[in-house]
Amino acid sequence: MAKKLFDFQDGEQLEIPVLIKSADVRIAKNGKKFIAFTFEDESGQITGKYWNASEPDIERFQTGKVVHLKGKRERYQGNPQIKIYQLKLVDAAEQDAAAYVPHAPEKKATMQDELQSYVFEITNADWSRVVRTLLKKNGAKFFEAPAAKTNHHAFEGGLAYHTLSILKMAKSVSDQYPQLNRSLLYAGAILHDMGKVIELTGPISTTYSLAGNLIGHIVLIDEEIVLACQELKIDIYSENMLLLRHVVLAHHGLLEYGSPERPKIMEAEVLHDLDDMDASITMMSTALQHTDAGEYTERLFAMDGRTFYRPHDKPQSHDE
Amino acid sequence: MAKKLFDFQDGEQLEIPVLIKSADVRIAKNGKKFIAFTFEDESGQITGKYWNASEPDIERFQTGKVVHLKGKRERYQGNPQIKIYQLKLVDAAEQDAAAYVPHAPEKKATMQDELQSYVFEITNADWSRVVRTLLKKNGAKFFEAPAAKTNHHAFEGGLAYHTLSILKMAKSVSDQYPQLNRSLLYAGAILHDMGKVIELTGPISTTYSLAGNLIGHIVLIDEEIVLACQELKIDIYSENMLLLRHVVLAHHGLLEYGSPERPKIMEAEVLHDLDDMDASITMMSTALQHTDAGEYTERLFAMDGRTFYRPHDKPQSHDE
Amino acid sequence: MAKKLFDFQDGEQLEIPVLIKSADVRIAKNGKKFIAFTFEDESGQITGKYWNASEPDIERFQTGKVVHLKGKRERYQGNPQIKIYQLKLVDAAEQDAAAYVPHAPEKKATMQDELQSYVFEITNADWSRVVRTLLKKNGAKFFEAPAAKTNHHAFEGGLAYHTLSILKMAKSVSDQYPQLNRSLLYAGAILHDMGKVIELTGPISTTYSLAGNLIGHIVLIDEEIVLACQELKIDIYSENMLLLRHVVLAHHGLLEYGSPERPKIMEAEVLHDLDDMDASITMMSTALQHTDAGEYTERLFAMDGRTFYRPHDKPQSHDE
Amino acid sequence: MAKKLFDFQDGEQLEIPVLIKSADVRIAKNGKKFIAFTFEDESGQITGKYWNASEPDIERFQTGKVVHLKGKRERYQGNPQIKIYQLKLVDAAEQDAAAYVPHAPEKKATMQDELQSYVFEITNADWSRVVRTLLKKNGAKFFEAPAAKTNHHAFEGGLAYHTLSILKMAKSVSDQYPQLNRSLLYAGAILHDMGKVIELTGPISTTYSLAGNLIGHIVLIDEEIVLACQELKIDIYSENMLLLRHVVLAHHGLLEYGSPERPKIMEAEVLHDLDDMDASITMMSTALQHTDAGEYTERLFAMDGRTFYRPHDKPQSHDE
Amino acid sequence: MAKKLFDFQDGEQLEIPVLIKSADVRIAKNGKKFIAFTFEDESGQITGKYWNASEPDIERFQTGKVVHLKGKRERYQGNPQIKIYQLKLVDAAEQDAAAYVPHAPEKKATMQDELQSYVFEITNADWSRVVRTLLKKNGAKFFEAPAAKTNHHAFEGGLAYHTLSILKMAKSVSDQYPQLNRSLLYAGAILHDMGKVIELTGPISTTYSLAGNLIGHIVLIDEEIVLACQELKIDIYSENMLLLRHVVLAHHGLLEYGSPERPKIMEAEVLHDLDDMDASITMMSTALQHTDAGEYTERLFAMDGRTFYRPHDKPQSHDE
Amino acid sequence: MAKKLFDFQDGEQLEIPVLIKSADVRIAKNGKKFIAFTFEDESGQITGKYWNASEPDIERFQTGKVVHLKGKRERYQGNPQIKIYQLKLVDAAEQDAAAYVPHAPEKKATMQDELQSYVFEITNADWSRVVRTLLKKNGAKFFEAPAAKTNHHAFEGGLAYHTLSILKMAKSVSDQYPQLNRSLLYAGAILHDMGKVIELTGPISTTYSLAGNLIGHIVLIDEEIVLACQELKIDIYSENMLLLRHVVLAHHGLLEYGSPERPKIMEAEVLHDLDDMDASITMMSTALQHTDAGEYTERLFAMDGRTFYRPHDKPQSHDE
């Protein structure tokens, strides 16, 4: 199998096709233009600078294009980067951006099956109907979308993968604390971030839509629930529907984080905790994978700018 | 015309019918029960304690009942209260709670006419149709509802009156700053607090509904806009509708105050400013009306617990 | 089996032995003294006021005494309380305070066995030795202590019960995220709150010791770990020991909550999340047990003063 | 009429005289010096970099000089800038910096007249005398000064223009809420920012004076009021003068924003609201003027770093 | 010498003349009025409640009156209070409130002498002249005023005593850090709180004046400095005078604490530190004097509500 | 005596040996590498950039090496820097890094003597023994370590010098306020920052150790006190030892600053105040030494990013 971006060591030369995830044209201190690239393939993302860029270069090497990259992997201020020797557009026939996008560790079909098994356990008819209606309406995008633009699960299928991780913990927690309403927790978990299929533009070169900026994914999915109720002739002001909407609206936990209400029922609080925990474990793990033992990760913006230590695999005495 | 609660001076005796706005049964330090009343008529609200309450008293004197109150107005820790001599239920035939509720300084019909004149100035067809649809659906309650449970405009018609005050300022501001989109500002102003007809239970003994507690009036009206669009076949993701929803969703200005998004367009910021200004002028004015010149108001909870000084009507040298 | 405090309904008369958990002598507004009691038995705690207390009464009915309580259960401002008819000290021979203290839902022996099974899974020798040393040193108190003075798990065995709940979740989480160091998570979980056996005075009439006030349970257990290392000849500055101490020191998550360091390794962050989640589920559940369906709990101080809604058991349409 | 800086499109070449508003000498990554200029004429400000600057260049092209600028307008990271082809000093005879400074949309004489009409409406003799005394003392500077160094109304006459905008709104608000003391509101509005004539150094290359840095414009004008009273033999501790000083001192609304007291009278609160509203409308409008429809403004530092969306002029369906 | 309030032990009977420092009329839960007194003599302050107060009692026993108090000292919720047996007005001839007010530990003349010695060390002529002018103008009140209404140094002469404590530390600090400008530090220390002679109404029944509420002592003394300069023909915008005013204006350290500027010169920062330190040592010492060894003080409001532990005088093993 | 780094003026050429304190290799915008140096000798630190660095250069000029520096002192954006002409490694024989490190203004022996005199005044036997034990154990490092990595006292011997400054003030303060426990204050002052000998790696190229990052100097010294007690057979839970540990643990004053407890005894509060004051005076003084009269220092990160003004040495009228 062909080597990928992260199969190369520092100092090693590479010559492989990659996707241009972003291309910022900037002006160097010598007055000439250069392009700050982020390249991407299934193994992850890496940056590289293209000096003395001509106008045709700028025209040619745009976001979303697949290019043959010839260069050397280096390390700069602790982060890996590519020293670019040469860049060439891949033939139009091979311009298949989707093939270079990182994706969730599980296949789409597997995730669909797993999710279905949780839907079956929603015993409340109203919640079940709403969940199935919205999965049907948004399913295609739901299993492709990333869970975020940059922070966590920022890969194809990331939204579904993040949702499934929460559902797995929700299962353990419901087993351990039987006072929780399992159906409500599952229904809330499945819907909580589904508004992101409207908020974000998709897995390739993800950005925020106008609806995402002006309304936000939390209210966007709440609106979709209300429209689904309308279609299914379910009273939107019945206690059941208020509970489900509340769990979804409150899942950011704090008003400062964009929830219009703080959790006021137990399942809302628990969903918030599980969402937080999966996001933070994922962010720490991803950062630690790119960090050597005995070193600290880069600062994680979404975790208050903290940096995390990667311990050695085997015990260290304090003289080492 | 019969004297009202606030027509009596401190120390004066009174004997008038009033509405029981709230009745809390508590236990005195001597082990006996007493009722802490808030009485209300059109002139305002005042508290009074009913000592040694018997079980039949408690049964009889409940929230929402009209009673003949015999007592004396006193002042306790700076606030007026009634020393109760006697309390009797008014005959069933005269139990007309609505007649004792304070109401907006303007009549309902007048407010309806005024509001209509602003609706006419909304030149954008989509916004106009949505506004008219929701006014039709919620109109009856909209012109009766208070604007808040306790803070500002907590009287019958308060919601419409507050809305009109904002519209008047919105008119001045749009005249002065022509770069503002007048239609959007008017449409946003009319809808911004309309969710309160669902959030609050009405002008008599106002409390929060479950929908109010779990969803909140900001998202409740957003949902109603979406349903109205559905009915009117207006695309909810068109820029126009995103702008209108954003203006409404962002009107609390800060996430901490329950808006799921901060203002991201100019009209949203301005609506927030006008809403704040009308609420604070109203709260200060109401408190200052009950304060003597040279004295300070009670602490206003919704204004960070500040207290305001009422200046003398004519100049004071510093020796006075 | 004899009825307990929480087996009686509002309005029902009771005549049972209970423990005086606290007895505050106060002066009533009529100038006479009264005692504000909190009574306790295995079913929970309830308050009651004893009016016109004589000096001998005050002398007699002190914290830690068992009394025959004759009275009636009432509800006052939403909370249950006892109207006291008569109070008599139980014979000296029957003065067994410990028999009236609420205790964890699981027996001590069961909890000891369960905990042992987690200790077995700590595969790192140093951590295992330290954990076993400290369990041996503090074991007696550890399985009796409450987890807090008032907030959560404030009952006999509460500390061990809370620790076990965290361990159960730690197991699920370690299974789901294999990148976590299971041994470190288990060792940290077992020790994280063990300092409370020094910070708090025990299950009966729990208060803070001077060590608890001046040092706090977080640093107290850190010191114990260091002393254990000294005894076991383990280098306190080896990476292993720094990691374990860090997990324990950082478990409150934020400096503002008393941790001298924020989590800087993944297991510290996860332990903090699990600790938080178990504490909040327990606080919400306890409060909701005392709340009727369709009502809100009292404000929970340790959850930012929030109040939680108890949904109805079966679906409610919005007309009910 | 000659074209100005903002009359050129991106990509268009220009050759016009401009003022050097600021000139920072920096060292490029190639070790050579360059000058980062901000050029200015009546139409606004724009930046440009001058590479490989020689020592004579640095000597010649200093802040406050007028130069012939030959170059091309470009766009860099969303902001317009000038690519400099050539720079030449304008002849000494034509070195008239003042002619290139942006100024308020209204002429000085017009603003003086308008302001006078508000002064006439201050019916309280003391306030009127103090206002007229200070206008006389600081008038020349008052009608030339900017309202801020960079944020809002940062142009010649900006202080007076901002003051007049507030007065216009103060008029509408006083008409709508007759409980406000119009004279106090007008007097406070006229004086509120007058301390800036001492705090800032004037419209060309504005910086903070030592008095501005150590005392601040709020206290500086308060001191001037006190000195005026002294001169006019008005008792500084009379209620009238305390009220006026309070309105001025409290106009930033919060202690955190530099007011030594929060508003404690109604007019102080309202002046603060109007000041805020005019400043924010002006900042948003200015930023939106430089933004294309469908795009977002740059981040506005003085509005919590927010960015604002400029809607399309005609309706957009969600497919566009 | 006659025994004073704090010469009596708990449980001891007393019969002495005292000053009524405050007298709040309240309504007891039995519907009758009572007076909540704070009594005062040179030894300190203590509270007591007077039950079933008649209207003549209320008329008679007002703030500022000297009364013969017969009663018993008791302890209530940790604080001492007086159980009142009888209260009688002292003869008009003996109504000398000033004799019962606590005063600074040093005599007025001594404090004046000490202060003078610091004034002599102010070597800068301008600062010296301003300080001497303001001491002359406000001297009488300055040596009588308390330093605060309730928090620290709330006794006759407290302002001067607090000022002297700061000066003593300022001397040590200037000796230790010769880079500090001693003259500026001394001048700033003497003036920093002098505005309190205008802000507060004097040592007996201290309250805030209108000037205190609307302007605040920080700006009030700044204004007085400016007026003194005017009188002395010193340029108020000279660097010297800006420095002195800045030191005074910035002495609360943070904008949130009412300083319109944060310290921007070294002496301002140091004065703030010394002011804080003297205030907190004084508050802690006063509270600890009323606390038994091994106990905690009441919560100190002005120290973030903290409570402080009073250690035992001789070593305690941990078994005691 | 040979001239040092800070003996040269801007524009002056220099040719002296200096230590490389840090050497960051970066990539210039022209794609070539350069080294950003911080040079250091006893007179202080200064930066300089070495363009077009070859790989052998990078190999040769590393942190900790002594080099012959030939260049010119310049000023860049207000800060001094060196324009490098030539760089050569000093002969191996002369590679004595320690000779180029700035050190405390007092000699080590002097500081040891002074410190000893304070130890003698600790009259409590337990505190004295613990202090002497830990001084003996850590003494060598204690008199060499800096007090911080970059902020204040970041020079050889800085830790001891900072400790002595606090002790001197502690003496004055104990003299002035005899209610303070002098022994406790001295013992706490000596130990408060001693954990930094474990937290930091030493005076040359100071960084944080893993123990410093995961445990922090506050808890590290607390642990050392506990181990010392163990060795000395002093009960760690005796009141004396709890007090000493508390004073040390609480010396950062606020939980947010890393103290696990806020000060709860008077001496802890005072130690915190003195520590803060010495640190801030030192930071301001150091920054002001590098600032011209009439100018402002660079922003001081550890003082909330504030900048401080350096007044002129002789009076300035406001025209200058």
C-alpha cells in the first residue's frame, strides 16, 4: 500500500499525491507572495510553505485540488512541516478530493447499524418517531459530516462517530444509574449535534454556513424537531417534546457556551457531561499521538489552552 | 372615584376591595401560622401580614381572590405595607380579579392601532407576512400579557406597551441613522418578546409555564417563526428569514443572558440596546415614583442590585 | 420492621426513636429560646422546631443523642418537617447513635470486596503498593466516612460508595478508550478523596478538622502518599509517583476549586470528569427523590444553585 | 475633483498626494529595514509597506509629512493595502497636513450652531453657566478633536459630531420619557467627553498626553467643572453640581470601564446608554462600509472582538 | 475606673451608661414592634433587642442618645449580645455622645505631631504646599473622622490613625527600596483617604453624604487638590501635580474597586499595597480579639467573606 | 574593568564575551534559517538575530555556550538589541558559563549570614528545627536558584535575595503590629518559595522540571516539610505544623493563583502581601531601569500587562 503523509519520518523525502485542504496567499517580508498550504490525506494534515509564488501558481493550487507533492518532512518549532521541492496538479481525471479526506475509524455502514441498534431501544413512541424522521431527512449528511471545523472529530464521519461514542457511554451510565431515562438520553444524544449538518458545509474544506453563523447548530436542530412534530402531528408543547428539546438545547451546559437554557433535568446534565468527556478525550488523544514520550502537546485551544504531558511507556526513575 | 391602594398616605386607614396577588403561608417564631400577602389593585402592589391564621383563613384567602381589606398603611424598613385589621371575601358575584390588575397606561385598542402603523412600515414582504401571521395567532394574549413576572412592565398589557416603546425609539433611531434597515428593526422589535405569551401564564398571578422553564421565550418565538414560514411557504433558510430569526435570538445581547448567539448584524445590536434602555428606564421610573425626593430607591435586582437617588425638585444648596 | 422517618406521609402522626443530628439553640422573636433540630435515622434527615425550650431541655437534647420523638409530619415551604409534640431521651442503655445513621446502599464487606477487585487490576507495582499501604492505614475510616459534610454521599460509607461508583465508570471508560492507562486511573480514583478521612470527623455529626480547614483533603492525601513512598523506599520524584500525585492533586479540575494544578495528563482530566459526574448524578437523584412529579427540586447549592424538574412518569399532553 | 484613496478599486493604479499618519520602521526577515506606513486623506486610511528603506528614506518619510504616492491598490487578507511603487515628499510649500485629515460629515460652523441650540434648552442656570464657560474655554479644541484615538469617530471634529449625535437621541428620549430631566441630560451629554481635549493630543497623529494617561478624560473634565464653579462662585457641593458631576463621572457605566461611580441617577444611566449606542452604531457602520455584501467585517476590538455580517441588498434565497 | 461594655463576661449582669449607635425598629413575628439596638462605648459595640417597644419608647431611644442600660451579657450564635432588662434616658445634662465613641489608640495631639514629622520629610515644594494647605483646610475633621463606616478603623480618629500606620510602613519600605520617591509616597499617603471627611458624616452615627454617594472620596480629594493648586498658583498639568493626583486616584488598585486609573507609577502601586495591608491587618486583628483561641472569627465581608482561625497561645498536640 | 553588555549606548559598537542564554532556530520568510539569540552577562540580557545560519553555526552556537560577540547595539521597537557582525566560540578552556550569569546584588556568604540571623529569631522549637533541617538539605541550591524563570528575581541567588527582602519587611511589620506571630512569619517566609529548587532546574537556562509542572513548588515544599517532620519525629498533625504548612500553602493568596487554600490565619495573609509587594517592586524597578525618563516601560506580563511611567528626575512644567 502506498505510503501516506504520516508514514514519513522527519528528514525523510516524500513524493505522494495529497489534497490541498487550505491555501492562504501571503506576502513575504521580501515583498513577494508565498502560499501557506495545509496538505491532507487519510493519515492527517500537515503544513508547508511555497515561496515566491507566481500568479499562475496561485490560480492553480487552490483549496480542494489534489497535487503531486515532492518535498522533505522537517520539524519546525516542535511541529512537523513539509519543505516543498515541487508541486504539480494531478490530472483532471484523478481529481478525487474525497479520496484524500481523513475519515472516522469505523465504516459508514457499520456506524449506521450501530446507531440503529440504539434507536431500537428508544421505547417512547414520540421520541422514536421524531428521531427516525430526522435521521431519514438528514441521514446522508449525518454520516459524512465532521463533528467540528477544527477542534475534535474534524474528519469525514466524525459527527456520527462522536455520536456513537456518546451513546456507548450513555449505555454504561444508564446501566449503572437506573434512575436515568434511557430513551430520553439516547434520543437526545442522537439529535444533540445533528444541527451541524446545516451549520457546517461538509467534510471537504469545512466552513460555517450563514445559518450556522446567525442561528447556530443548537437552535437549528431544535427548529427541525419542531417541524418534524408538525409533520407527525405531535403536540410540540406536550411534556415529552419539551423534555427532548430541552435536552438538546441545554447540551452545552452553560449559557456562555451557547445553550439558551442550562440543564434543568437530569438527562440534560448527563448528556452534557458525556459530550464534554468524549470531546476532551478525543482532543487529548489526537494531540498526544503527535507527541513524543516525555514531551508536552501543543496548546489545545478548546481545552483552555492547556498542554498535556505524554508519560514514558515504561517507568522512569528521576535520574533519567 | 373610589380611592385606590396608592391613594393613601402612611398612617392613614383604608377600607377597600383588593386582589390577593400572592399568599404565602409561613410559620411564625411562636409556632403559629401567618399569611404573607401581596395585595394589588390598579394603582400597584403592597404587602401585608395576617397573623395567627386559622386553617379556614388559609383556605379562604388564596391567590386570585378579591377581598375587602380593612387596615392601616404603614412604612416598614423604608417600604410601605398594610397593617391588616380585617379581611373578608367579596361576594362571589363580585369576584372579578381582572378588574384589580394594574394595566398599561394606554388602552388595548390604542396600542393595537399604534402597532398596526408600525407593521405598515415593514416593506419587506416576507417579514411583513410572518409578523402579521404571528400577531393574528397570538394577538389576543399579546395585548394582555405582562412583559415580565416581576421586573419591568409587570402589568396587564405590559408586553405590548414595552414593544411600542421600543418601536417609538426604533423610529427615532432609524431616522437618525439611515444606514439601519427599518423594516428589519420593526419586525424584530414586534416579535422579540412575543414568546412570553407562551413562557408566562398571563397577567393574573403570573408564573412560568413548563415551556418557559425548559425552552425559554427566545427560542419559543423562534420556533413559532419557523412554523409560520412553513405555513406561508417561505424558505426558512433564505437570508431574510435567517436575519429576522437572528435579530430575535440575539436580542439579549450576551450569551450569559440567554441569547444563543451574540448580535452579528447591526439591527440585532440596536434592538438589544433599545430593549435594555426601555427596560431600565421603566424600572428606575417605577422605583423612583415610590421614593421621596432626597432619598434612594430600594435595590433593583435586575439592575445589578443598584439603588437610585431621587433629586429634589428645586435646587438644594449644600447646607440643606 | 419498625417504620422509619421517611415511611410517614404528610399529616401522619409518628412516635419513633431518632438521632439528633444537630441542635441549634436560637432566640424566638418573643424573646424565648427554641431548638432547631435536625433528626436523622437510616431513612434520611428531617428538621423540626422545639419551642419554648427550657435550660434543662437544652442541656438534655444535644447533638448525638437518641430521643423518642412524638409528633406529626408536615410540609413547610415545600420541605417536610416534624411538628414536635413530645421529646424524651432514650435510656442510656439504648443510646446507640451509630444505629441511626444513614449508610451506603451496599454493605461494608461487599464494598471492601469490590474495591479489592479493582486493586488487583492495578498492574504497576509502585502504584499498587502505595494504594495497598494507604488502604491498610486508613481502611477502617475509609469504609465508614461520608464523602462530604452535606452535599453528596453525606452518609456512613459514602466515601467508599462514591469511590466505587467512579471505579465502575472508570472501567467502562477504560474499555471504551484503550489509550487510557487503566492502572493509573484506578489508583487515582481509589486515593482521590481518601484525604477526607483526615479532613472530616466521621459519619456522626460530621465537621471539618483543623487539618481539613488549613490544609484540605487534596494536599492531605498527597502528603500521605509521600510518607508511604518514604516507608516503601519508592523514589517520590520518579515519574510514576509524580503522575499518581498529579492525578490526585488535579482531580478538582480547576484551581478555583482547590486543585493546586489543573490536569496535565489525560487520566487526571478523566478522573475529574468522572468524579464530577458521579457527584452531580447523586445530588440530582437525591433531590428528585424528595420531589413530586411535575415539580422542581429545592435549589442545589453545589450545582450553582440550580433547581431540577421531575418529569411525569407517563406522557403528559400540554393540556394537563 | 481629484480622486481620493478610497475612490480606487482593488488592482487600480494610483498617483495622489497623501498624509503619512504613521510610519513604523521594522526589520525584515532578510535583515533589511522597511517602513510600515499608514497613509491618510479625507476619504480614510490605508496601509502600505516600503521595502528596503535606506536611512535617508527613514529620515524623510516621517509621520505628519505629505507625500506623492505612486502605487497600486491591492487586497491582503481581506483588507485593502497599497503596493508602493514610488514615494516623494511634496514641496515644503504644499506641506499642509491638516488638509489630508478626515473630518466629521458636518462642517464646524454647522456643528457649533446645532450645539448652541441644545445649550439654549438647558433651563437650569448653574448647569447652563458651567457648560457655557467650559465651551468657551475649550471650544476651539472641542470642535477639532477626534472622539477617540482609533475606535470610533477618530477624525477631525469627531468629538463634537459624537456629542451632537447623542444630543439628538437625548432629545427623542426626553420627548418619549418626560420623567427625565432634559437639562441635566443635555448638560451631561455636552460635557461627558470634553476631557478628551486634554487627554488626546489633537486630530493629527493623535496620542495620549501624560494627563490622559495618569488622570483620564473622565476625571479631567470633572476637575474642569470644579474649577469653573470656583470661578463662577457656584457651590461645588450643592445638589445641582453633584448631579452634573455624577452624570459625567458615571458615563462609562461600569467601574471596570473607568467610571469611579456607577450611575446612581436616571439621567446618568440614560447618558451611558446613549453614548454606548452611538459609539457602537458608528463602529459597526464604518466597518460595514468597507465590507462587501455577504461578507463579514474585520473583528472590532472595542466590541468584544466581534465581527458583523453585511446582508445583501436584495433578498437572497438559500441557494445563492 | 468604671467598667465598660467589653469588661463584662458572658452571663454577667451590667448596669452602665452607653450610647445608642443605631436603633432599627422592626416588627416581630407576633406583630409587635421591637428595637434592634447597637450600643457603643469606648470599649466597642454590641447589639441587643428591646421587645414589645411602645411608640414612646421608639420616640425616646433614638440614635445618638445616651442611655442607662441594665441587662445581661449573653452569647448568641457565637456573637456577644445584651439581654436588655431596662433602658432609661440619661439626663439631658449628661447627654454627651462624644464621650462614648470609641477612638483611636493614640491621642489626637500625638497623631498630629507624628503626622507633622512626615510632612517635614516631603522635600518637593509643590507637594509639600498642597499637603499643608489641605491639612489646614480639613485638619479638624481629619483627626476626628473614622476611616470607614463599618469595615476598618471605624472609630473616632480612625482616619488619621490609618494614615499614620501607612506612613510608618512607607518609611520602612522607602528605607528598604531607595528607588522609591519618598516625598511622593508620603504626600500620597497623607492625602489618599482625606476625601472621607467629605464622604462620611463624622464619627457619631456615620453615614454617607450625597457627595460621598455621587462622587466618592477618591475623586472628592482629587478635586480638592486641584482647587488647592489653583489657590497656590501651581500648574495643575505640571508633571508633579499629575503624579500626585495619580497616586491618590489609583490607590484602590483596580478599576473594579473604584479607582478611575490603575497604578501606572511605582509609588501608586506601593501606596495601594500598603493601604490594603494595613486595612486587612486591622480587620483581622479586631475580629480575632473577639474570638477565642481554637475558634474562627465571624465572616469578614470586606475580606471576601473569609473567616480566620485564632491559634492557641501555646503549642497543641493533635490529640487536644 | 571590562565593559559589559549594558555599558554600551545605542549605536555603539561592542566586542565582548557573552553567554548564549537561549538560541531559537527559525526559518526566515526567504526560506533560510536564522538564530534568535538571547545573550547574557552579569549586566543583564539582550537579544540579537543571526541571519542565514548554516548547519555548523546552529551546531556550534547553542544555549549555554560562551561566545565572542562583535556587533552594534541598536534599538528596535523601543527595546535594545544587538546587530550581530560576528560570532566566535570562546576557547574550551574559557567556557565558564557561570561567570556570565547575572547574580543577586549581595554575595552568597552575606545572604547566608543575614538569613541565619532571622533563623535565630524563630523562637518556636518545632518550626526552628524544620527550617534548619530544610535549609541544610536544600541550602546549596537555595542560595543559587533564581526566584522565577523569567518574571522577577530571575538571576543567580534571586531566590535567597527575594526571601531576604521579604524577611526585612516582615521584621518592620512585626515591629509595627505586635499581634503578629514573628516566628511563624519568619519560618513561613524562609520556606515559602523553597520548593523552587525542585521546580526549576537552576540558574543557567532555567526551565521547569517534571515535578515542577505536575506538582508545583507550593506542594513540593509542603511535602518536604512533612518528610522533615517524619525525620525529626514531630507530629505532622499538631497545630504548630498545620499552621506552618498552611502559611506556606496559602502564600499565593488566591486559589486561582495556585494556592490550594486561601489564607485563614493572619500571618498567612501578611506573608502573601509581602511576597506580592517585593515581587512587584522588583519587576517595576527592573523595567524602569531600562526605560528613559518621560517614557513607559514595556508591558509587564506578571502585572496584568500594565506599563509603568518613569517620571523625570526634576520637575517638569506642562509645556515641556
